[in-house]
Amino acid sequence: MKKYLYLMLLPIIGILFILSCDPEEVDLKPPTVTITSPEDRAVFSYIQSIYFSCSIEDDFDESFPSSNVIWESNVDGFLSYGTSIIHSLSVANHWIKVSATDHDDMTGVDSIKLIITSDLPPEVIITNPDDSSVFFCADIINFNGTINDTTISDSEIEWSSSMDGVFGHGTNIQTNSLSAGKHSIYLTAIDSIGLIGIDSIEISIGVPPQVIITSPSDGSSFVHGEAVSLSGNVSDENDGVLPDSAIEWNSSIDGFLGNGTDITIYSLSIGEHMIALLATNSVGLSSKDSVLVNIELSQPPTVSITSPSNGSDFELGDMISFSGSVIDDIDEVIPDANIEWQSSIDGFLGFGSNISNNSLSVGTHRITLNATDSDGNLGADSIQIEIGQLELSVVASHVVSSAHSIFVREPYLYLAGDEVLVNIVNIANPLYPYDEGYLDTIFSGCVRDIFMQGTFAYVTASNNGLRIIDVSVPSAPIEIAFIDSGYARNASSIFIVDSVAYISQQLSLWIIDVSDPYYPSEISYENFFGAGSNNDIFVSGSFAYFLQSPSGLKVIDVSNPANPIELGYIDIETAGAQNVFVSGSYAYIADDTNNLLVIDVSNPSYPIEIGRYEFGARTTCLFASGSYVYVGCTTASPDYNCNLKVLDVSDPSNPLLVANCDLPDGWPTDVAVSGFYAFVARSHSTSSIEIVDVSMFE
């Protein structure tokens, strides 16, 4: 009895439980599912992709995840997930089912029948208007299409708009009633078995914007580089205010210029421009206005050199102030970097309207002031000035008994000549030189050259070999040793490197070890045959430069003093070449005619002449220091006009005369430069040491 009572109460308990639950939390109905596309019993070709869509309504779930919406075919099986899919089907009659499951696992279902045939749908093509065409409101538009199935009647051929719906039937229609806006236009045709062919295009219909250029006016002219302000008014019935991106300025020469109703351009090219303002609204309708603008070539800056005046003369080393004025229509102020001074000889001088320069070379200069404005226009002015050689002066003169060769090692000048082995002159104050010590020869014959090493003077004495004098006490020089060649040859020029003395002796090179000045010893004696005699020698590095007259310059490898080897030779082609001086890769030669020769000895095996300077006077001695060569010159008898010339050899191929010093008449026999002074040995009726201030070159 109790068992039957329990069974009778169980339904009542279930009903009471349901009534006690929150209806918001319990969903007792499955979702309502409706297939919205395609229509039931629609016909498709197997080649067509079919658009499937459905709507789902549920009392609890507002949205369904795609995985909970399943499309299936009774023929092809599972198709896809989601409320809308695109899928093709095999030839058959299909039952298409879509199911949607909510969060309570309640499932709603809808289904339709589709007929998939092996037949092809009609081929539909819209031939007019073109895709993306734009029309004004109330324009009569012709719509034309072609359909490959002539059995389809006009009633089954339909034109429709995404905005206005169906607006006509048949392959060819016209209308002027489409709404303003962007339309998707469809042409569909249904054949006898229900297959649908379709084509579509996009068109826009509306009122174009109103566009007016307000500035500049038509026919305006501007200077190239000048700011050109472009302004216009744009209004549109469809959109009201158009965004800047829809408003565009263009030039017939330069193309796109910018967006917006107001822009400023600085870079319009020279020429006649058609400037157009184009505005396009959201419908795609455009309007434009245009004006003619002429951009003219700007005038170059007006440049004038105000100082120095044309034809001015200066001496080498003078500080010259260069000033100019620059006026330009484009640039109120041209930057210094665009204002440049140039010399026809020295090239670039400096930037800016005002500069100073004291380094112009000797010669006639064309000075040019160039100014370039921001438009690239170049203005220029030029003048001609003359930079004359600097006239140096003798600051002191010291009379000596004989002057043939000098060697300067401050504070003394060591001099040898004729019967004087050494004359020591104190030049601690070059303005007031005086004799410190003196030593005569004890033999007959001419003293030729002198070289200093340590506290010893080494003197070549013609037929009396090499004489060595201790000058450690300048006031009392004493001869300590000598060495004779043993040959009837004239010892001429001497050069000492690392306690090895190299002596030119007519056509021979005599090499002596003087590491112990008291006991000099011969290392080697080598003949280097040629015409004439040897006049000078200079040693640099491992090479001795052996000057023979009139043969030429020989380059001797003396890396092994015991075995000197001739490497190179160049013919000087003069009868009495006097001196050679080597500095860096160049040998400078006073050829005793009228010339300073510059020989490139960078390849000792192949010395080559690269420059020369002709003085018009005999060149008898020289000395190189830095970028300058000091040359002693004299005219022929009976005048013997004596000069010291200074040449700038910073460009060895083009020596430039930069200074001259007139000396007392005579014959310059040797020159040396030390500190700020050049010391010139001069012989004539009297002999002297002439001291010249050359501080501007040293």
C-alpha cells in the first residue's frame, strides 16, 4: 500500500519542484531554427556555390557559437558550422538540415529540400553601365545585359538594386528613379528548371560637389621658390563637409600637391602650371576648378666685391681683407656657407661676406666672390689683384777672409774657404755676429767643403784630403787628424751620416769611417765614371746622390758602405751643376745656368725631372727647408748682381718664386737656413756672411 502511495505522489513532487525553480535559469524549449536561404525546393547546378543562412531564436541564449550550429545533407553528409555558409552540392535531391543546440543541450532543427542538377545555369552578363559608374540624380540610365538562354522570358529576367529593390524586367531597360547613394545592381535570370544566373555591378548616384578656387587668381605669376598659397571653397549636397582626403590639389607639371581646401607650396617647378582643385564625395561624384599659374626663374643674387679694389697690389704675406655685399630677392639673408671666395691660383679662400687671408701665392690672382641662393641661382663678382714677391732684407753682414762653404749649428756658424780651414762665427744674436775662432791651413790648396758632427769639423781640402778639426773650444780650434785618398784627385763635397763620411772626389766616391775622429779610416773608394767632375754629394737614407758636371745626377746605394752600387741616373744637361739637396722624395739641383731643377727620386732606380724654375741668373747654391727652397743667384761678370731667391715647392711640379733679397755684388757660394734666418756665404773682392730674416717662411 505504501509503495502505491509513493508512486502516486511522485508526479506531484516533480510539478512542485519545477514551479519552485527560477524561470530565468530553466530553459524547457529548444531553439527555434529557420532556414532563410535558399528557398525550399530551389534548383541549383552542381557548379554553383550555394549561400546557406538561418535564423535562431532562443528564450535563454542570445547568440550561438558556430560549433553549435551544424549544416548537413542527407546525400553529402556534414557541410559546415555557423549561421551562414557557402557550399556546393553533388547532383541529387538533397534534404538539407540545420540544427542548433543551446546551453541546456536543447536542439532545434529546420530543413529544406534542394534539387541539384547537372544542367548549367543561365550565363548572365551586364554590359551597361560599366562597373563603378557614377551618375547624377535624375539621369536616365540605360541598363543592358545578355543571357545565353533565349527561352527565358522577360518576366524571369529581373533588375534589382540593393537600395531600391526590383526596378525592371527584361535584358534592356532604362530608369531615372534610383535613389542617391551607392547601389549594388543585380541582373538575375531563372530558366525553365529553376536554375538562376546572376551578374552584378556597383554604381553611384548623386549630386557632385561644388568647387571654386579662390586663390591664386587665374594667370598669376610667382618667382621660383616663392610661397604659393592655394585656397578653395568646396560644398557638397550629399555629404555636407568633405574630409581633406577627398579634396585634392594637382599641378599639370608637378602632379599631386596636397589635400584640403588650403595648402601652401614652396616647390613649384619653373613653367606654366594648370592648377586644379578636385573634390570627390562619398557617392564617387567629382568636380574640379582650375587656374593658370606661371612660375618664373628667380634672379640670381646681386654680388659686389667692396674690398680690395680691382687692380690692388700686395706683397707676399700681407694680410688682405676681402669684403663683399650680397643682395637676393629670394633669401633675405644668404648663409655664409653659400658665400664663397675663390682665387684663380690658390683655389678656395673662405666662406662668408668678409674674410681675411695672408697666404696668397705670388702672382696675378682673379678673386671671385660667389653667392648661391636657396633656389640654386648663382651670383658672382670678381676682381684682379697682384701678389708680388716679398722683398727680404739683410739684417746683418759679417766680413770674413774667405767664404766657400758654411755649416750652421747654433749658436755657431762654421765656415771654410780658400786657405781657411775653419772660421767659427758666433751667431747667438744673428743681428750681431762676431768671430769666435779661426784656423788657417798649413798647406797650399783650396778648402772646398765643411760638415759638422759632434764637436768636430770635417773639411775637404782639394788635393789634401780630409782634415778633421776639434772645435770643442770654439775660440781655439785645432786640427787633430787628416786622411789622404792617395790619389791625385780633388776632394770636393762631404756629407756625414752615422759616423760615415761620404766625399765626392772628381768622378769617385770616397767613403771614410770617422767613428774615431782621431783615426779616420777608408772604407771604400769607388769610381763612377762620367764626363767632367763631381761637384756635390747628399746622403739621405741608404742613398747617396752624386752630382757630376756635366754628366748628371747619379743615385748610389750605400746601404753597404764597403760596396756602393749605382742604381739610377738622370742627365742634367748643363755644364756646371753646382749643388744638390734632397728633401723627402725630391732632389733639388742648382744647375749653375738659370734653373732650379726638381727631380722625383721616390724610385731611386728611375729619377725623373718633374719641375723647374728659370731665374735668368746663374744658380750657384741652394738649401731646402720645409716647403721652401733657398737659392743663391748671380749675374755674369762684370756686374755680379747677387740675390737670395725663395721658392715655394709645396707643389714640386710647379715651383713658385715668393721672395727675393738683394745681396752685395758677388758670388753666392753656399746658403744654410737655421731658425728664422738664412745665412749666405758670398765671395767677390771681399767675402762675407749675409744674414737674411726669413721668419715668415720658417
